[in-house]
Amino acid sequence: MKFITVRLKSVALAAALAALVAAGTLTASAAGAAEVYWSGARSLPIYSVERDDNKVALSFDCAWGVDSTDAILACLGEKKVHVTFFTVQFWAEKYPEYLKKISEQGHEVGTHSATHSYMSRLSQTEIEAELKNSSAAIEQITGKSVELFRPPYGDYDNLLIDTSNAMGLYPIQWDVDSLDWKDLSASDIAARIVARTRSGSIILMHNNGLHTAEALPIVIDTLRANGFDFVPIGELIYRENFTIDATGRQIPKGSA
């Protein structure tokens, strides 16, 4: 019943969002995450991907509960969209049935660390333990290897990024922040995402945002109407022969 209610609400919210777009009130003037963290020569994670095919990726961080997870999964299943979930080890171990359900429904799972700490404050040994242990916990439950890592709080330094890469984990950030963790309304969440998304965008959401499940069908329907197609992050990024520019955008070598 909860998901049915969410679906009914989304119709009115989608209409309101369409009105905002038509009125030209949505802008992408806010600084992206890359601008916040870029400060000179640094080892950077992937914030977005240079693509001309309008493919984008939705991602959900899982750390603090499961209240909206069923509604999110139901929506993704109905819309036939596959996404990437980043899970903390203690979340995976507390809710193994949800992690297994996420994986069995065809969604990609990456690690969000073991303890959700500020990892730029850790030594290399501590970083390696966080990534190794959390990946192992996820793999034990899903039976699938982990290839992606998202630093908690978006916090990182050269050591963290270099260690992640050396361990075979692609470090992933985002260039579109839904701010759903601030308990924005569903229409505000959708408006932020729609205004900022471009080809190759990585969109950040959370599985326990208060209005995330309500906003999700609006986001998917509106972006699809704008010509975008959804893939998991693992299908969005390049695995070799790429560079990362100062904004964290991954660019295939040889691109103009």
C-alpha cells in the first residue's frame, strides 16, 4: 500500500515539476561536488563520464536503515531501471536479506567502506582493511565481486584514491547531488536532479531518504522524457585508456 500511495503522489508531483521546467525556474547554477573538493593537483575519483549517448547512472548509498528500500526497489523494477547501490559493511551484515534482494534484482553493489568513517584520516593499512573487509562481506552475501568504491561523506585524499585504485576498486563520486538526506520534498529532489543531469552524470541518492522513493518515479520518467537512458555505474565508466580532468570527469583517451 505504501508504494501505491507513492505512485499516486508522483503524478501530481510530476505535473508540478513539468510546470517548473516550462517556466524556466530550474537552473544548474550551484557548484558541483568536484568544485568543492578540487584544490590543485590531486588524485581524483570519477565524478562523471564523458559520453555522447545520454547514458546516466542512478546510485543509492546504504548506511542507516531500510525503511524506503522496498518502495525504491519496486519502482526500479516497474520502470526496468538498474542502478548501483553502495553499502557499508555494517549495513550489509545487519540487512543481508536486503543486500541479497538488491543483487538478485540485477542491481550493482559497491562498497561504501566498512565503518563509514572519514577515510582521509586513515593510514594506508587502515584504508586497505576497510576496503578489503567491506568488499568481502558484500561478496559473501551476493556471490559477486565488488569493483566500485564510494568514500563516505565524499571525503578523500590522494592516499585513499591511490589505494583504492591499486586494490582494483574504481573510486566513484557524483556530479548530481539530490540532497535527499536533507529531507527535501519529492518535487525539490526531482527538480535538483533534472536541472543538473547531463550525459554521463552520476546521480547521488540514499536508500533511506524521507522522500526519495516518492521522487524516484518522477526523476526516471522526466529524465527519460528528456532523452536519457539509465545504466549502472559499472556500465557507464571506462575501464581503461582514460584520463580524469580537473573536475573529476572521466574522458576516454583520444577524445577532443
